[in-house]
Amino acid sequence: MSLRTVEQFLSGLRDGREVYYRGQRVRDVTEHPELGMAARHAAIDFQLAEDPKLQELATRREGNAVYSTYYHIPRCTQDLLDRSKLIETGTALGGTLVLLIKEIGTDALFALMRLLARAGETQALERVRTLYRRYRDGDLALAVAQTDAKGDRSKRPSEQLDPDLNVRVVEKRSDGIVVRGAKVHTSCSPYVDEIIVLPSRSMGAGDEPWSLAFAVPVHSPGLRLYASDFLHGTDDPFTRPISTKHKMIETLTVFEDVFVPWERVFFHDRPDLAGSAALGFVEYHRFTAVSYKLPLLDALVGSAISIAQANGIERAGHVRDKLTWLAGYAETVRALVELAALRCEIVDGFACPHVFTTNLAKWTFARDFHRAIEIVQDLAGGLLVTGPSGADWDSSEVRPVLEKYLRAAWPAERRLAMLNLISELTTRLYGGYQAVLAVHAEGSLEAEKMAMLRSYDAKRAQGLAMLLAGLASDEK
Amino acid sequence: MSLRTVEQFLSGLRDGREVYYRGQRVRDVTEHPELGMAARHAAIDFQLAEDPKLQELATRREGNAVYSTYYHIPRCTQDLLDRSKLIETGTALGGTLVLLIKEIGTDALFALMRLLARAGETQALERVRTLYRRYRDGDLALAVAQTDAKGDRSKRPSEQLDPDLNVRVVEKRSDGIVVRGAKVHTSCSPYVDEIIVLPSRSMGAGDEPWSLAFAVPVHSPGLRLYASDFLHGTDDPFTRPISTKHKMIETLTVFEDVFVPWERVFFHDRPDLAGSAALGFVEYHRFTAVSYKLPLLDALVGSAISIAQANGIERAGHVRDKLTWLAGYAETVRALVELAALRCEIVDGFACPHVFTTNLAKWTFARDFHRAIEIVQDLAGGLLVTGPSGADWDSSEVRPVLEKYLRAAWPAERRLAMLNLISELTTRLYGGYQAVLAVHAEGSLEAEKMAMLRSYDAKRAQGLAMLLAGLASDEK
Amino acid sequence: MSLRTVEQFLSGLRDGREVYYRGQRVRDVTEHPELGMAARHAAIDFQLAEDPKLQELATRREGNAVYSTYYHIPRCTQDLLDRSKLIETGTALGGTLVLLIKEIGTDALFALMRLLARAGETQALERVRTLYRRYRDGDLALAVAQTDAKGDRSKRPSEQLDPDLNVRVVEKRSDGIVVRGAKVHTSCSPYVDEIIVLPSRSMGAGDEPWSLAFAVPVHSPGLRLYASDFLHGTDDPFTRPISTKHKMIETLTVFEDVFVPWERVFFHDRPDLAGSAALGFVEYHRFTAVSYKLPLLDALVGSAISIAQANGIERAGHVRDKLTWLAGYAETVRALVELAALRCEIVDGFACPHVFTTNLAKWTFARDFHRAIEIVQDLAGGLLVTGPSGADWDSSEVRPVLEKYLRAAWPAERRLAMLNLISELTTRLYGGYQAVLAVHAEGSLEAEKMAMLRSYDAKRAQGLAMLLAGLASDEK
Amino acid sequence: MSLRTVEQFLSGLRDGREVYYRGQRVRDVTEHPELGMAARHAAIDFQLAEDPKLQELATRREGNAVYSTYYHIPRCTQDLLDRSKLIETGTALGGTLVLLIKEIGTDALFALMRLLARAGETQALERVRTLYRRYRDGDLALAVAQTDAKGDRSKRPSEQLDPDLNVRVVEKRSDGIVVRGAKVHTSCSPYVDEIIVLPSRSMGAGDEPWSLAFAVPVHSPGLRLYASDFLHGTDDPFTRPISTKHKMIETLTVFEDVFVPWERVFFHDRPDLAGSAALGFVEYHRFTAVSYKLPLLDALVGSAISIAQANGIERAGHVRDKLTWLAGYAETVRALVELAALRCEIVDGFACPHVFTTNLAKWTFARDFHRAIEIVQDLAGGLLVTGPSGADWDSSEVRPVLEKYLRAAWPAERRLAMLNLISELTTRLYGGYQAVLAVHAEGSLEAEKMAMLRSYDAKRAQGLAMLLAGLASDEK
């Protein structure tokens, strides 16, 4: 049990995995200009564990052995607070972009262990535990593939024209199963070691073939990753201070008759477990999500305050009003994240963030994110889309003009640096990426609302209403 | 040091105090139909301390002596959580209406003690302490008069046509001062023992006469209370299940040359202390406020769920959406109240609720309260304003008609009870009262926003923005 | 064909009608303190027709005969603009409360005539026309009873435990039908001459008994009106400047085996007509509704501006921001009302307000009304609920105190008059009444949204999207 | 007086103008990959005038001569409706991107003519008229440079560290003036014939040097255009169906001692005219703005409906709710644009769109635009940022995988086309561009609010409030 270096992590990715980018098979993801940048962004995870100032947060010891804090099963409130802090710290180092190569995988592992323990599925539980120890001890990087391609949203898996639109078992063999189908939105898959596959919805009778969970190495034969090029763009750190250094890649993850040996199958043909697995995962994962949103929110509030100063408008009434709203929005999310840990429920030795509070945090974050973007753009001004390029700034002929005319209460260089950060965060591709993530990642706004209503304990409120109305609570 | 009974409290109010109601001097407030009801509502405070189930929460011991928990100076997080719980419990027993006869007074006392200790005003501090002990040991009831009549809001106290529009010192004598002027919105003053008077704003040079704080018994000569009759109405518990039992009274509180002996003067001629006293008070008092809003929010959520069931619409998509919003709104306020205590700052032995978080809670409560009202009215239906009266229900001729035609998924009796509760909470006088309080009590929404921005610590957020923009934080 | 006087109208109400108020049968509604006030409020309709300055707007001529403009069938845009102006004018004279004794009835008549003409139901059409001429020529006052008691909202009429929860035919005779059941929220019924009864929803096979429309005189045997006392209250024009003079009454309208002769039956056993009748009515009636909301909106904007001046805050940034929002809100509704007339569709000689635009106006009004209330309360201040009573003001002892201390940038008398108007409009019973009407009258917000989506013509928008996406519109 | 062809327009741009792009001087803007695309986008204006189906809308005749409708001075409502329709039509042909090479220039000319006529500045008026005729008869393309570089927003022009931060007169000569300074956000300047320069704010005593208005050819010596590269990107019409064909370019427009002969100077040293010129321009220009926003709104609504169908979710309750909101939002803007023309004020022969209604339309558009973006992203799904690239789609190996797995209720090809349109409109650079324009172009949201309050006629509303409060309007 020991930690890997950045180099060990990167060299582990050169294993013949089948990754496609912009129509081309990628031979070595670490050498690829875009995928390699994403891999190096993820590798901050390993740097962090080597940083003397962060080691205490980032690593845990068991006897002489040391392992990544991410793999530490949360047993109490403090474990959850530490985990949240670590996620926030990594994301801040990642320039507001989450690292995610251990966060999401451990969310899945914790959820599976809890579920199978509660369900009394001892054999399956043992399989998860064995893999968990292998991952932890090998300091592996993990992705989770959950959202199926789905097809027509108004139909169940079995009703789709093509049964492969949701990942399913196509063959059962003595040594394992063969799976086919596709998952979408799989983050980081091109540059992790293993992928954990979970169902994306509750299942019922007739849905047996689609009711399964398992894990596979990324280099498994038949596993093909089609990477999105969304953050692709010409290099220009002047106007893209974040995304020229930090990047996350999602894939369409296709299982073309991939063989999965039994020891990697957590369950199959189990509609009764599918929904709980999906739900149990997001209960951990939304806590991860709201933790990693915090640096993004801080960056928005901080850049809004800075640009108001830079433009010389920070004392105007409407500006103060907008800054107050921004601070209130960001700090409400932060408060709810903290409280989700403080209110955790400890069951069977697993500390789970308080479900309602976690969803409340996520809902608060998601439903006002676009309003936050609007305010920051409002304070920054039109130069967000009419400002100069890095080439302009580098030109000895043009720069003096910019320095003369684009200064305000701050010199042009500092003001443009802040404007470009804001343009990146709110207006350019990275801003669009974060905006869509706000609405869709870790479950849509609608999914969060359903989770909130499901986990809301109405007893106290309805009891009081009944009492005030002079009614007994138990009759109808 | 011992607790008073309800009867002792009420008999203490028969002291010749000068109270006016609907144009008439009131001889005995406890006998008055409206003021008496308000006094008995407030007296729940004393009942609570006698209730074996609540004694542990409501009382504290010091040696053999016992005193009301309200008078316990918060020294730690748990003290604040207990205080918040007690306020919430009293308010729930008060049918969503706060009791307030010790809450607000102790908010003022704690703030004054903190302020004078920090300012090194030892003599003044000792005066406050002496009064504090007398109040605590005598289990007295207190009001706080803060908001001045003010006059033209665009002018300072000294610029008003009439200098009495803000309470001021008109004479200094060897044994004390004489004060004149008026305060508005003084809650509970007709049925408490003493009134603490605080400045309502920051003061500057030239504002000396208006920069004072003191305490007086309600029966002080020259002190006149003009009570509002806002919740006045014909008795009908059918449609007014709360306000026929529970009531709070505010007064225009006029100081017609009231003499205040030195031992009751905390400071005067001190513009430098005025703003801090005003602010320090609301720092405690907004925590009281958000604590006592919780039962109101619970009542709204609980009645919304109940009426959705009663009407048979609780499974409709838009209804679930609205219930989710309501629960999310109410629970965000509750979460922030809890966190304001958990994040408390302990200075000089005083635990003070976290200022930013408290204001965040209050702002969250206030800015969406009308939206909550709208949703509850939406779910309840038009019968809120077209439904039957209590006299209809009592009529043997009419009731069977109502029973036949106003049933839905619940029988008419239960459905009407819930509808009437909602009408009271959202649509009738009590609803209007709570709506205006949401916007104005304990400082307006605009005041909360200013407090938020003032107490927001921008360091982390701005530091991150600077880092991401490649700028050093310390240069400009 | 001639106009009636106020006295003729009132005396026509003394016809033995069966009206109940607060549990008591009312012998003469015109003599009753509350119902009589409501009747006199409605009678403004007749005063208006006599007012020389308003006659041109309020009356129409046909040869030598004169009749109320309300009965004029709109044939063109100008007719709709005139009708809207008349409704607005009457409502402004009614102190922001609509008169409604001809508006709603003619909405129903126009809709029935259009529907039956289009459906080729010549006999039924002739019945409506005959009644229409009788009403117009006799200058009668009409109510419309549409919303059924309904029972459990999750069930259809035929599924209810009690079939009478929706009005239905219980017997067919050679000379007519016998109906039983109850309608709720019937406005003005105690003081009109006739009631038109319409279905409240679309019907299907199995719903025949509930699929009917007819008209009856209010004094029909078996017709019982149970009036709500919602705006009931002690007289005090100081704090209730509107509702001590103006009142509208709604009833639970019970048909206890009421006989309806054939010439008054528009259709029965016609599920195919029920939905169209319901919808056709609201298409006219929502235009009436948005027209009569305009004075209420003006009163809110105007009182907000006035109280900001009275308090001396009208130049503060946040105050200007709020006044701008209020003006923008009110004027958007006004603009859409105007445009709904300008865009009217003329079919078979009937000009009908543009359906989508009318619903857009109603939706705009309804979804932000509570926000408007909040803003006006915010600008007015806490005196809305802590201010003096009329008795205080009338007291020679108290009034000087109020005059001294409650002045601001305006003298106390003027400031209090404006505060009391605002309290009435936003905070007291009348405010609650209007708030619930905003959400529920003329169809709930949800109903408006459905009507909007149904009447939205997506062709232009979707055509452009298809073109931009490079797709042909007609394939899928 | 005759129309130019596209080729004539483009060749007119080869005049030695000094344009910089990404740090490089551009020799021929028509040959440049990015600027040339923008020029060809603008040239749609000339194509349109040649299109037989659009000629009637796009051109006007005067005797035998023909000229562009843009140059037609609006004299009546119909002229404004036609102008609005033409702007909308051109923008729809431009793929939701306005053409703007005559719209904005004529807005400025109309405003200047109105202002100078009213001010009795006959000589200046004649100068404008002469230029107007030359532009119209030569069918020229115009830009308007209004927003100054400004510097520190908390300071006036004369208080800035560098007086050149606002464009000013540095020398007055017998034959004209010499100007220096910079304007920002000048749209289309690299590919128009002339630039009209207006003040960007009201001026006062001491602001004389900055109080000027004039026009210059783009190739004037000393005039330098520094173009923003914001919409720059690699070519890929698959994911960028709009911005690979349509583009608008803004510049930092620097006047390095540019000589302006007197016949091109409209006024100088006239603080009294500066504010009116700025305001008068935006009164026309905001009407242009709201007209050209309509295709963008249609595209959002239409693509939202389409993607809901494509995903198979169009019948879900929350989806219908969101589509209703979108349609309501877009149609409110459209309604207000129409009404701004219908309510136009005709003064001195100039029809001017109704100022309050125009600002109401713009405010309605701007304050909810980000909410609209959020909803469209919500309905579309995460593939907006995780979907395939054009290279993927072009690959014979990858496309079949995408066709199999990315189909839903629509085939993958059609669904992806719609998703990519939405990604372009909401999430990628073009979406960010439009979002910032929504908040900042044609005056910020705050500027619109000020314009609304200034142009709101409070008489009716305040008069009604006074009447209801029993107060005379004229006393205070």
C-alpha cells in the first residue's frame, strides 16, 4: 500500500486503451495535446499527496502503509469534513476544475459497500471490498460510468428500438458476463485505470438484463472511449487562463461485447438493487459535487469584487446590491455543504452526508448559477466579448494602445487579466461548460428536486400545521 | 432569584401605566379584551417554565436559585443552540407568534454588556450588570424601543423640523436626565415590566443629544404607549384559529419629558457608541428573529402539504414542484440558523451568533416569504376568500350543506380547518401582519443586505480570483 | 330597451331570493349592512350610465333605443378597446374593485353564441339570443356560476363519492330539466337578476349528466346562495378606505333540484360541448379580468411613488430600482391588454381578444403580483401593521401626538392616509382578497399556463430553429 | 441614388483603412478569414435588397430613384413597423446575428436630425442632412462609435488621469478640428464606409472638449481599428452552425489626432447637446435592438421545442412548464416591440418609437435572457458539452457508433444537429457573445432602468392613489 507518483500514474495510462478524439484513434493519451493536458490536470491529485503542506489532508496512514484520503471510508463527521476540504483544495489547485479521478470512484465504492451490506449480499460485498482494497493499495484512478445513452426518454430500456441503448448483459458464461451498450458523459475515463459501471435508474420486472453493476479496466477488449472535444481550442493563456492548463474530458463509453469476469460483477439481473445503487451513489456523489463547486463560486464572487474595483464602480448602490447577492448565494451553498457533513447519518459504520441537506446545497447551487453568471458579466462590462486577444497584448505595436486606453481604476494589464478570467469563467467555452454542468452534472435540477421531496421529513411541519388547525395528525 | 407565575406576571402589569387603545386610556391591560389576550399570549413564557417537559430547556440553575434560560448569557455554541430551541419552542406554543417578552430584552442586555466591556466603560457596564441581575432575579418581562419616529428619512436627527422626532436628552440634572421623543413599533410594551431604549442608527458629530441608551419601568411618569389595533377583529376562531388566541401589540412609545435616574442611563452624548449599540443589538436580535421564524415556516410547509392532500392534488407535477420549493426554502433558513450558532464567535466570554450567517438566514427568510405565501395560496384554492364563516358552520341549517359540498379528498370539516389555518396565515390580518414583519422587523431587507456585505469576509474568494488571474493580491 | 336606474336595480333584488349570510337567511339583501354595501357598489354600473361624461363610453344606441355598452357584441378592435376601457373605468370608480354585474355575464353570452353558431346548434343558439335580448333590453344584472364544488380533484365527476359535487341533471321532464349540485366562488350572485351556469371543465364519455349549460333567475325555487363574509369587518374608513365602501360577495351556489324550463337550457348531455363552452367563456372573461386589474396595478404603483415621497426616500437607489420594477410590471400588463384587443380575431362576426396575448397578460399579472405587494410594503414601512386606528385619529387627546410624531416628508395626516390605503391594498383583508384573486380568479396560474402553451403558435420559432440546424421542418 | 451590389460594397472596403487583428495589421479586410466572413455576413444587407421577395420591404422609391429602406426617415407607425420587420428579417437571414451596417447609422442620423431641428441649430442640421443624403444616395454602410474608453467609472472625463480616455478635441483649426481618444465596442467598423461618433454621456460645465459629435470615413488618417477576435475559432460547422458563417466584429477605435473638416462636425464644445444626443440616439437604437433580438428569441424557443421532441420529453409536466415560460418570455418582448411602434410619437415629422415601451421591451429581454439560456440547456441535456465533434461525425469509423447510440426520439443526425445549434446559441462562444450583449449592448440593464423611470408617466397611477387615499393631487 503506497502512493503513486505523477509519472507512475501517467505511464499506467499507456496500456493500449482504445480512445478516439476528433475521429482519430489516440495511441498514447499522455502524449496527446488535449488528452495529455487533461491527464496532467488530473495528476494534480498525485502532486497534492506529495506536497508537505497538504499531505496531512491528502493522505492517511494505516500502520506503516499510507494511502490517499479519498479512499478513506468516512466513519464520522470529521471524515466527511476532511473529504470535502480535500475535494475543495484539489479543485482550487485545479483552477476551479475538479480533479475527479478518485472522488467519484470512491463515491461509488462506498455506496456499493453500504448497499450490499444492508442487502446481506455477502459474496457481492466481498467482491467490492476486494476491488476496493486493490484500488486503494495500488493508488489507482477511477471513473464511473452511469448515465446510459437512454434513447427515447419516454420509453423504458426494454421498450427502446435498440436494446443496446442501455448497457445490458448479452451473454452469461461460466467465468463471467458479456456486456453491450453505451454510457454517456463519462468523465476522465481516458486517463484513469478502471471504470465502475452503475445503473442509471430504478428498474422493474422485465428490466433484468439492464440491472447490473460491475468494474473493468479501461484497456478491456471491446471497451471504446469516444472523447468529446468540447474544451478544444487554440492556445491562448491570455484570454483562457484556466482552460489552457486545466481540462476534463468526457466520453461516450461503448461496451462492444466486453467480457467481465465474475469477480468484477457486483450484481446482475437484479432490478431490486438497480435503483438503490443509482441512488446510493448520488447520495455520496452530490456531496462531492457541492464540495467541488465551492472554488468556482469563490472565483465568481472574488472576480466580481475585483472587477468592480478595477472598473471603479464598487461603491455604486446597484453594484453593492449585486455583490451582496453573489456573496449570499455562494455562502449559502458553502453553509449547506458544511451542514450536510455536520448532520451526517452513520449507518453500519458508514458516515453518509445528510441526504436532504446535500440535495438542498446542490439545488441552491444549480438554480441560481445562471443568475450569478449574469451578475458577474454585468459588473465586468462588454469588453468580455470585445476585448483584445493575447496576440494583441504580445504585439509591441498594439500593447501600448491597450495600456493607454483600457486602464480604469486599475492599470490595463491587471484589469485585462481579471476581465479575461471572468470571460473564461462566464462567457467562453469553459463558462459554457460549467453552466451546463451546473444544470446537468450529478443529476439534473429536476432529479435534485425529486430527491429533496423524497428525503424531506414532513413530520414536524405537518404536525405543527395539524395542531394549529385543531386536527389530530393520525386521522384523515 | 426565582421564577414568577403567570398570575404574578399579570398582576405586575396593574401599575398605573399609561396605555391608549383605539383612542381610549386603558385602565387595566390585563382586563382589556385585546391587550389582555396579548398579555396572556406573552404569559406562555411563564407557563413554559413550569412545564415539567420543558423546564430543562426553559430554566437554568445557579446554586439553589433558578432563572429563565433567556437570561442565561450565551458562553458557547450549545448555549446559542439552546436559546434558539427555546425561542422556537415558545413560538410554536404561541401558534407561530413569538412571545418576545424576554428574548428581545436579553438581546439588548447582552449587546450592551459586550459593547461597554469592549469600550472599557466600566461604570456604565456596572449599571447594565446591576439591572441585568435585577431583571433576571425578578424574572421580569422586557421590551426594547429602538426605531425612532424619524420624520423625513432623507434628513439626520438634527435636521428634522421637530428635534423630538428622534428620542433625545432635553435636560441634564444632578440625579439623571430628562428625555423626550417617540419610538415606533415597540413590541409588547403594554404588558412588560421595563423598556430598554436604544439608538436606531449610527450618529456623528452634532448628534450628541440623540446618542443615548437607557432603561425605564413602563409606569414611568410621562411615558405613554399608543397601541396599534392592527390584529383587532371580531371573535371567530373558525376562520381565525391563531389570532383569536394569540396576539402581539406594538406601540407608538412617547417620552413626554420622562426622567431617567443615572443608574438607568447606559450612555448619553456618545455618538461614538450609538452605532455600535444599534448594531450590536441586532447582531443578537436577528438570531432571535430567525429562530422564531421557524415555526411560521413549518406551519406554511405543513399546511401546504396538508391542503394538497385534502384537495387531492398532491401527486400532480406542479404541486410536487411547489412543495419541494417550500421545503427547500424553509429548510435553508433552518440550516442557516443552526449554522449561525455552530459558527459562533466567542469574544470576552460572550458567544455571539456568526454575524454573516445570521444575516444570511434573515435575508433568505425575508426575500422569499411572499413567494411562499403565494404558493400556499395557490395550493389551497379560492375558498381562502370565498369560504364560509364560523356562524355558517355553527348553523344547523347551513352546516350540512357545507359538509356535503365542501368535502374533497378530506371531509369538509378537516379540509375547512386546514383552509382556515392557511387563510389566517396568508390572507387575513394575521397573514398581512407576518408579511410586513418579514420585510421590516429586525431591520429591513435593505438593512440586512448592508449587514451582509459588511460582515462578508472577501479574503478567500478574492484571493482565489487574484491567483487565477495571475495577480498578486496585495498590489492594486 | 332602456336603461334602469340604481333604484330600479336595487328594487329588483327584493324578490324572495334565498340568500344566507353568517348562518342567517337574509330577507332583503339591499337592506343588509354587508350585502347592501356590495349591491350599492355594483350599482355604480347604473350610475355610470347616467353620468354625462361617461355616457358615450357606457351606453350604445340602436335606433331610438339605448342599452349598456357591456351588452354590445364586439365586432372589431375598437369595440374591444371600448369594452376594456369601460371595465377599467368602472373598476376605478369602484375603488379598484370590479363591478362585474354585466361584464362576466356578457362574456358568457358572447362565448355561448359563438360556440353554438359554430357548432350549428341553431335551436340552442336561438335560445341564447332570445335571453341575450331580454337581458340587454331589460338592462339586467348577471352572474356566472362556473366552478363546481368538484370534490376530490384527482377524480372525474362520475368518480366522486357524491355525484352532486358537480352540478348535474337529475331529471328530464317534458317542460325542462331538474338540476342538482353546487358551484363555488360565484361572484355577485346575491345581487344580480339572473345566473348563467356553465360547465367548469372538459367532459368525456360517461360525463353526460354533468355536461350542461343553462340560465336561471336568482329567485328560482331550490336555488340557495350561501354568501362568504370574507370582507366583513368593523367599520373604520380610516384604515379601510376602500372596503368600507366597496365590496364584492361570492357564494356557494346550491341547486337543490332546481327546475329549468327548456327555453333556458343551452345544452345538456353534451360532453362534446362542455369543454368548448368552458374555454370559450374564459377566452372572453380573461380579457375582462386583465382589464379590471389595471386600476389595482395603477393604485399599487401610484401609492408606492406617493409613500416613497411621503417618507422622504424617493431618491435612494434601491427605491428607484423598486419603483422602476413596479412601473415595468404594471405597464407590461397594460401593454398586453391593449395588444390583445389590437390583435383580435374576428370570426363569424365576433371579435375575440387574441387568446395567447390575453393569457400572456393574465400570466404576467398573476405571477408577479405578490412580488409587487412585497415591494409596496417594503417602501411603506412597518406602520402598515403598527399604525394607529381611526378611533385614535378621532380622539382629540391622541391625534396631536400622532400629528407630531408620525409626520415625515409629508404631514402625518397625508402620510397616514397613504399608508392606510397601502395597508388596505396589501396587508389587510382587502389585500388578502386581491392576492388570492390574483392566483385563482378566472382560472389559476396553472390553467393560464396550459392555455398559453395551447394557443402558442410554434411555427415561426420552430421553423427558424429547423432552418438554422439545417433540417427540413416536415420530416422527423 | 441607387443600390450597391455586394461586390461594390466589398470593393469599397479596400481603401487602405488601418485595421489590426490579433496583433497584425490587416491589408485587405475582405480577404481576411475572419474579417472577411464578417464583411460577407454584413453584405447580406445588399443581397436582401436584390431579393425579389424582399425588395418591397428592403427598398423604397423616390421618383425613379431607389434607396435602402433603412435610410427611410420614419414618418408614421407603419414606417416603424416596416423598419422593425426589415431588421428582424435581415437578422433571421443572418442566423440570429444582426447585420447592423445601416441600422445603427440611421438611428444616429435620425436622432441627430431631430435634436438639431429642435435645438434650432440650422447650420449643424444642414450638415447632417447633407451627409445623410450622401450616405443614402451612395447606399453606404455606417458604424456608430459611442462608448468611450472611459477609464475610472467613478470619475468624470475631465478628472481622468489621461484626458484621452474619452474622445476629445485637441485642436481647432480654420478648416476643422483634430480629435484624439478612443471608443470601445464599435461594431462593424472594419467593414463599413463611415463612422459616426457620438458622446456617450451627459456632460456639464468643464466637459467642453469632450462634448462633440462628428462623422469620418473609416480610412481617415490616424483612425485605427483594433478588432476583437472573440468569435475566432477553428472551422467546424458541425458544432458551430452559425458562427462559421456569421460573425460581427467589434473594435477598439482609436483616434490618433484625426482631422475632421467642419462639414463633418455636428457639434463641439456643447455640453448642453451631449446628453440629448446620447439619449436621442439610444431612443431609436433600442428599438433597433429589440427588433433584432426577436430571431434570437425565436431560435431559443424553437430549438427548445425541437430538442424536447428529439429527446422524447415534450409531454413531461416540467418540460411543458419550461416551454410555456420560454414562449411567454419571447412573446412578451415581441408584443412590446410591436406596441412601441403602434404607440409612436410623431414630433416635427419624425416618428419615434414610444420611449417607455421600447425600454420596457429591452428590459424584459435583458433581465430574463440568462434564465432562458438555462432552460434551453436544461431541456437539451449534457451532450451540449460532452457530445462529438464534426471530425467524429465525418469519420466512417465513428459515425456509425454515434448513429447507434445518440439517437433518441429523433435519429442521431437530426438530434445532434439540433443539439449543436443549441450548444452554439447557449454554451459556446456565440452563446457567450449573445449573453454579454443581452446585458450590455445598447446600454446596460441599469441604463434601461433609469430610462424607464425617466420616461414613465406617473400621473394616472399617482392620481388614482391620491383619489383613493382621499387626498388632492396638487398639495403635498
